[in-house]
Amino acid sequence: MVLIGCVVIIGSIGGWIEELYAQSHRVEKDIRYAAYVEVFGGGLLFSLNADGHISTGYGLRIGGFYSEEAYWFFAQGLMLTNPDGNHHLEVGGGLGVMAFALNLDLLGSGGSSSGPPEPKVYFPLHLGYRFQQSDGGFLLRLGFTPLLMVKQTTNEWGILPWGGLSLGWSW
């Protein structure tokens, strides 16, 4: 139910942003691709990411991290940005999978210290600032990225307040 509400809110915000900018701005060139490193954020601790705009103001993001102790993979399903200028409001959300081979307990989501890591699903959300020049170049992202996940101990939903910082390049 919470997820459906978040999808409806994100969709409403996206429609509002698109309508607002379509009425008063014409975009001459969209930045289509970006690659960046993110500390914290949707990848929890550290992740490598890529995103691309599929149309004006809408994009898809994918990222991940891997080590012997843990791995994360997430597909930030939808990313909404205002399409004009260098300074952007960014809203997004998606689906993530994480597994830990060490004892790490996020909101009682469970962690094991022996055996193969057991995958867990979570939903990273994003509301933040994005500096991206219209002709490409340096990229900076700073955002609030709460993580929605099921607590394994009580089988209830929990929210982990989180944030992230990204540095990269766009073209």
C-alpha cells in the first residue's frame, strides 16, 4: 500500500514538472547519459551508476556494488528531472536487491555471519539536487534517499532515512 502511494505521488510530481516546464521552456539539447560514483544513497554504502534520459525530463538509472562480503544491485526505475538549465530537482524510486555475508542489520532486516548471503529486496527512493550542465561535463548529485524495506524479525515495513552524494560525468 505504501509503495502504491509512493508511485502515485511520484507520477503526480512528474506530470506537474513536465507540464510546468513544457508551458514556458523549450529544450534545445537533452543530456542523454551520465556515469557517476555514489557514496551512500540507493546503493547503501558505495555504488557505481549510470543513467540515461528516455525523453525530456524522464530517465532510467541502474547501479550496483560487489565485494566478497556483500553485494547490492538496484535499478532506480524512474528518474524525473526538470529539463532546463544546469540546476535540477531530481525525484526517483526503484527496486533494489542486497545480500550480506557479514552481520549487518538494517531495521531488523536480518544479516548472517555464515553461509551464503541471502538476498533481500528494498525500495530506494530519491529526492535531491542535481547539477548537470546542458552541454555535458561535471555532474554532482546530493539527495535524501530513504530506503523502504521489510523487517525480517516482525515482517513489517520500515523506512531507513538515508542520503547520498554522487560525483561523475555527463555527455
